[in-house]
Amino acid sequence: MEQFRPRLLQAAEQLELNLSEEQQDKLLAYLDLFARWNAAYNLSAVREPAEMLERHIIDSLSVVNLCGQSPDDQSPLIDVGSGGGVPGIPLAIIHPERPISLLDSNGKKSRFQFQVASQLKLANINVVNQRVEAYQPEELYAGVVSRAFASLSDMVNGSDHLLAPGGRFYAMKGKLPEDELSALPKGFKVDQLQPLSVPGCEAERHLIVLCRE
């Protein structure tokens, strides 16, 4: 995976992220594990490591300093429908002091997440293999993040019980989903619409931040 380091550094520079050598190593090790597990367990429809770097890791890096009140926010975050661990694992690598839970109902995806957390010594990761509606955490989360998991309405209805008072939902989307925004359930509002500039991606990307009214 060493051949992908220049591209990773180039993207990080464009995103104004200063990655330490340790963070670079862990992101590339994650990419290596993702590619190897994907060949056996079909974690993602993206097959090539170069494309995984672009569509999973660099895409996740575009929001690592937006899913919280500030870049050094250490409040707990949960990645709902985490799949192969995006954006949760890159978030955990960049912010090692922030507790991050990865929730997915698929056993093989949760096993992969656990393997990554163990092998890369990501002590801030908590892997949760449950359906979102069944998960009852001991402590609520300041942030609920999701990447292409569901409609905005499904996201807030399905995971509202996980969100602490004053918390935020962070939905990673492509083109701005006007129909989903107009269909938000009562009691929820848009706090922020953040266009994302993802290096190497010409398609529209947005981070939609929602909160309770």
C-alpha cells in the first residue's frame, strides 16, 4: 500500500489536514485490510484499492473536522450503518482521543471492524453488532454520523434514541436531497448544509447537519 502514500498526502493537503506519519501508516494499513477482507467477504462493491482510497478513505477525510463542535471535540460519536468502517475508522485514526462507536447489524462487517481496531490499536473504537433500533447504549452520543445509510427521515427516526440532548446528526450525502429535506419529521431541523470539496471527486458531495428543534 506504500504506493498510495503520495496520493493520500496530496488529498490531505488539499483538505488542510496535517497527517502525522503514524496516521498515514494507519490509514494505509486500514486500506490494506479493507482490500484483503473485501476480496473474501465482499464488504464493498468497490474492488480496487486505488478506488477504495478515493471513495472510502479520502471521502471520509473530507468530514473528519466537521462532525463536531470543533476539530478537537472529544464527545462520543456513533457511525450508524458503518459497513466497512467509513467514516468511523478514519475519524478514529485522526481523532484518537474521541470515543467512536461503529454500529452495523452485519456480523462479517462488525468482525472486520473489530479486526481493524485490534490490529491498528485503535483503543477509542467500540464495535456494536446490532440493529440500530435494538441498540440501547449506556450513554447517549453527542453525534450520530451516517454515510449513504438511509434517507434523512429514516436516519433521524431510526437513531433519535441514540442522540444526547443538544446533539447533532451528520448525514453524508451526494447531491443535495431536496425531497428528503422537505420530508424531515416534525421536531427536527437543518442546522447546517455543508458543501464538501472531496479531492479527486467531481460529483457533488454534502454534509447535512440536523438537530432537534
